[in-house]
Amino acid sequence: MIQTIEASPDEIYDIELEHSLLEANATLARKNRALLDSYGVTAIDVMGAIGSGKTTLVGQLIKRLKDRFRVAVFNGDATTSNDADLIAGQGVPVVQIATVNGCHLDANLVGRALQKISLEGLRMILIENIGNLICPAEFPLGSKARVVVVSVTEGQYMVRKHPQMFLGANLVVVNKVDLAAAMDVNVDSLTRDVHRLKPDITVIPTSCRTGLGLEEVTATLLAA
Amino acid sequence: MHELSIASAVVEKVLGFAQVRDIKKILSVRLAVGELSAVEPEQLRFCYTAITQQTAMEDSVLEIETVEVVVRCPRCSYRGPPKYWSDALSAAPIPTLECPTCGWAVEPAEGNDCAIKSVKFI
């Protein structure tokens, strides 16, 4: 049964609240960043659609970094630990962040993961976000740079379909370019789309299979 | 579906506000959603209706106002609406971070937040 209350105008109160809904996460992200900065650790948020090649890219970057610096990986995954196991095979500390039904990582989860590892002497943490090209844009984690991985297998128009993701990124990796011809996708045109949204952003074409662009991505992240 | 996270944050905040003031009935909640925030109003309304049931917010109206993007250019000091990308095959023109006057990369100054503006109650 529905009950209706009708108020006379003098009974209605209208209070200005000005409460930001994204601020709670943003505050925790700043806290994470301050903690990371105090240890001189650079955290990189790796975002991208499901199947864009985030885990493979992270694995390739770890291969290039692990003998030079102490590095760690946070692996966001809804349920399984397959990806985390793959990275852990390289002998670096891995924290799996299982979001269960959550579609993005948030600063609170990353803050908890930061308690799980020793930050002493650590140079970099690669944070692999949940495969999703929409939600993570709203939730900064406290990273120094946000990387978006977009692969040619996602088609020609992924950038213009998900502009928010790219507007908030610091680096865009166009992955699987060895498959561009087979997919009939033009890498230059994908790159132009990114620059149309954000003229100053670095875009690096990569192939985790051939190794193309991976040194450049590594160097760019180390300079972040 | 981060709209559910956003809707939950609204409900948590407003019910907390209502409880402290012993308010029994919320009539409406007004949100200001930035054009740059990836929040889809229809999904937000759906989540809001679902999770406000059997609370002091049940049947309350969710009013959503859009906050347009304002950008500022560090090079030419432009401040105003962004340059829009209108032929991108999307339903609506996409705001970009390219300066409309000098082509440099601009910073968003407004339109990337999502906030509760006001609450109406009896």
C-alpha cells in the first residue's frame, strides 16, 4: 500500500548540501599518493577494456623492470587469480584485488592493497584495473600516471566511443598493432582520435608479441 | 555500473543527514552531474529508485541537473566552453581538451564532478 504525504509549502525544507559524491574516493586517492610519495614509489594505473592486453602488457613491462628495480603489481580482477598467478610467476610481489561484483578499482581497495606489501625500496607499482572502459575513469587511485590500453582488435572507433577514459589518461598504448592489417584498423587514425580529444598526450603503438614499443612504454613510465 | 556506487553514496549521505535531524520523509534530491563525469542519468535513476525503497527516501524525486564543462588554457588563458568534437559518430558532441582558441591542451575547470546540491524534506 502506498501512502502519500502532501506537505504544504511552509512545511518543506530545502537545504543546500554541496556534497561531492566523488570526493570520498578522491580523498583516499590523495592519501594513497602521499604514502607512495613518502617512499618514492611511482604507481601506474593500467586501464583498458576486457581483452585489450593489460595483463600481457604488465607482464612485459615487469620483465623489463624487475632486474633493475624493485617492482610490484596489484592485479584487479573480479573473481579469478589467473592473471595474478601469471605475473607472480616472474617472482615479483603481486597483490590480487578481487572486486567480486565491482566494475572498477577504487582508492579504498588500493589503500588496503598498499598495506599488504613493503614499500621500502620499491620503485614502481603497476596497478592493473578491472577490464572496463567506462567506470575506472571516475575513480582515481592515487597513481602518478593513468595508462589506457586500447587494442586494434577492439575496432576503429574505441577512442571516440569512450572519450572520458582518454580525457583522464596520461599515456595511451595502442596494443596488438601486429594485427592491425588483419583487423582492417588504421593505427594512425586511432592515434589521431586520441589527439583530437587530448592534443598533448603520448600515444605509443605496441605489440606484446613482437616487442614493438615496449621499451618506449617502459621509459615513459619511469619518467612519470 | 558505477551508477550504483553513485546512487549508494547519495542514499548514504541523505539518510545520514535525515537521521541526524530526525527527518521522516525526503521529498526530493537534486544532483549536479558534470558533463565530463561518466554518469548515465537513466541508470542512476533506476538504481536510486531501487535502493531507496522502504527508506525515508522512498518515492522521492531525483532531480539531475547537468553541469556543463568549462576548461582553462594554461597557454592563452582562455576560460570557457570546450571545443566539441561533433562528427565523432556519437549521440552527442564530445567535449575535448583542445583549446578552442589556440589548440593547446586545456585543463577541465568545471563539469567533472558529481555532487548533491540540495535535499528537500518535510
